[in-house]
Amino acid sequence: MSNYLPINMYSIIYRSIADPDFSTIDIYQMLSRSRDNNQENGVTGCLLYHQNQFIQLLEGEKNVITSLYEKILKDSRHRNIATIKEKQINAPIFLDWSMAFHDFQQNGNAKHQKLKKIDQIFEQSSAFDKGSDMALDFFKNVNDILFTKN
């Protein structure tokens, strides 16, 4: 990832429900393609998956992010897509990640394990340094997905 930051930085957070036929293998294949595309287009972010739910934070140049999000909204691999927040930002939270990912279902459902992983993700981001309201909204929704009974 280059150190160049576009002037017109933008971020979108959304949640969605995975299609029941969208397997773990499909998720990892999608993730691999997304990481390559994101790196080419200067997109960073974080995608989390738990109990058939996705939450994603995307960051990058505004027209790149809005174009990408339009494609996501049309993607049949998930439904009930809800935009949580979108706004102009000064700097990305996940600067070094073309797409951070964690599948909480594959790594245990114990509350302490989930909290430990959230802490690791938070520490590897610049959320502490930048005091971002996008980070707060993202991690609040991560908490809702991980600790709310379905």
C-alpha cells in the first residue's frame, strides 16, 4: 500500500446478511479478489463476519468508494444491506490493510475470545490515534453483531 493519501477521502460502513448459499470458501475467494482490487484502487478497510452477518468499513477516494459501494449494493451474495454511516474523512483508520478480515465463527464463540480479537483489530488500526467517529460507529456495530442473540 502506498503512502499517498487522496485529498478527497471518504468512508462507508454497512451491515448485511450473507446469502445462505454463500459458503466459507466463497467468502475467502471473495476476500482474495477484494484485497487485490482494493490494493490497486487505494481502498482500505475491515470486513468482519459472524453468524451469517457482515459488517464492513471501506475507506479511500470518494468516487472509488461510492462506485465500489454501488457494486456491493447490487451483489446477490448478501441482502438487507444497511448503510450505517458514510462521510468525508481526513485519514483512513486501516491505512495498512487492503482489507482486514476476521471470521468470528471460525475462531470460537467465547465472549473473551471475541473481545480479545476486537482489541487486536483496534490496536492494529489507527483508531486510537485519530479519535475517529467512524471507528466508534464501526466497533459499536461489531459489538452488536457479536454479542446480540439472533
